Amino acid sequence: MIIPGPTNTVIWGKDMKHLQSPDVTYPTARMLATLKEGGPNAKVFWDEKEYPMFNSENEILKK
């Protein structure tokens, strides 16, 4: 799964120039689309790095 981050897309219904360009998210999307068979799965990625969203040490999961 990819977390693109705050990105200026049409979903906002207006131009949000203070958000990143969609081009910034391309390297991560490309990396994930070209993973070799057997590569990481059930992982979350942001900015071409694994993001520990489901890490058992995250405070939100301790509640």
C-alpha cells in the first residue's frame, strides 16, 4: 500500500498549490509496481521507504 502524502490532485475540487505535485509520488508508485515476485507484501510505503503503520509499538495500537 502507498501513502502518497498531501498531494495536489483533483480530489480536492480546487488547486491546492501548497501541496506536493503528483509527480513527487511517482518514484514510490513505480517502485511498488515493479517489485519482483515474492517481494514485500502486507506493507505500507511512503517516500520509497516502508512506513511502520501497523507496527505493534505504535501508540494507537496499544489502546
